[in-house]
Amino acid sequence: MDNLDKLIALAFFEDSGLGDITTESILSESFSGMGAIVAKENMVIAGIPVAKRVFHMADPTSLCTSVFTDGDNVTKGDIVFKVEGDLLSLLKAERIALNFMQRLSGIATLTRKFVKTLDNTKIRLTDTRKTTPGWRTIEKEAVRAGGASNHRFSLYDGILIKDNHIIVAGSIKNAVEAVRARVSHLMKIEVEASSMDEVKEALNAGVEVIMLDNMNLGQMKKAVKYIKGRAIVEASGNVSLDTLNKIAATGVDVISCGAITHQACSVDLSMGINQK
């Protein structure tokens, strides 16, 4: 069982693991049913494959169809998803499928707003690790559906030396040397810097990426000018729709934004179910 199946299984258990009193009282025998998920507002849809997996786990014989794919713009009133299967299973899976799609579509919709707001298309907009525990993979898929890129997925697939690492190591130089002695030469090393002194130390240590952490616009401009293409420059902290293009104008290469996941609001979807 992969992580998504485990996540869906947990969702089923917390919702109907001890039974569904209402539905099981009403349905005394098996019936076929059909359901349709409808957009109640304009949005960027995401989570369609997840919803399909939810219904298939509830009823392996269910038939799921959609004219949309993740990343499509949908309009209020559009039927974004249809499913046919066992009626009891549809009723049990309804809220779980909606919860996944509403949350993931909310992330995709907010991400699309950031992407459209960013004037400089050469700058890479990425997410962060500020995701819902257990949901990281699917939330990062929703970010891609919205048109942005992913930062590292976890602590194992990218090196980022942060302020607490530097404190523990004693200096940026010590931290970089310790990491470089252990990892493959194929891996880039990124260092978080919150001052010009740290920018200079990171550059002198030969790192490939420097993250300008919570710097003001003037500090970022100064840092970019000093680095002068000798490392990839990432801006992080205080990124919003209002500040996005101001940060981009400093000349950074990457802007990482936690808001596109942790500040996204679920969109409004509903599901109607009928006996077939």
C-alpha cells in the first residue's frame, strides 16, 4: 500500500471505520448509484486522480470519468467529475473525495493567482515544506497543477543549510565542509543567509545556491549585485501577492513561497448522488 492509499484508508477509518449509521439504516440491500461533483465557484481543479482512487478503494468496480484534468480552469456550474458504482460506497466516499479535491483545488487556484501575478516569467516560483502532514506529495502536485514548481520534497532530496544548522556547526564554512565531505559531488548545496556577511561567507564556501532569508528589498538588491551570477539566488520570506513583483525586481532567480500551500483556502465543490 503506497502513501496515498494509506492516507485515504485513514480518511475512511476516521469517517466510517465503525460504520455509517445513517446510510446503513436506509439501504437494506445493494443498489447501483451515480454521482456528480459540481464546481460551486470558478477555480483551478486539482485532485481528480485522488478522487478516483477514493471511489475505487470504496468500490473497485466503480466507474469514474471526467472531461477535465488537474490544472484546468473550471467555471461555476461545471460538472468536474462523475462516478457510477455501489450506492452505499458512493455515500461513504462522498465527503472524503470532496475533502481531498476541495483542499487540492484551493492550492492550485491560489498558486495560479501567484503565477499570473508574477510579471517575470524567467523567475522560478516554488513551494516550500510548509505542507499538511501526510499530504505533501499531493499538495506539491497541486502546486504544479497551478503552474508553479516544487522545492525539495523532503530532507533527503535536497541540501539546505539553515540558520540552526549553522549555529550547530559553528559557521557556514564548517557546515558546508561537513556536508560536502558526505554527499555526492552531483548534489548542489544551498545555504540560508540573512545578512551580507553570511552571503559573502556562503559564496566564499563555494555553494551553488544562496537563499536570502527575510531580507528587505534593499538588502536583496545588494546581495544579488554582490553575488553577480556566481550562485543561484533564492528569495524566501514575506512573499505575498503584494510583494511578489517587488521581490522579483531585485534580480533573484527563484522565489519560494510557503503561502501557496499553508494559506490556501478550500474551494467549494458539491456532490449529488442518485440511485441508478
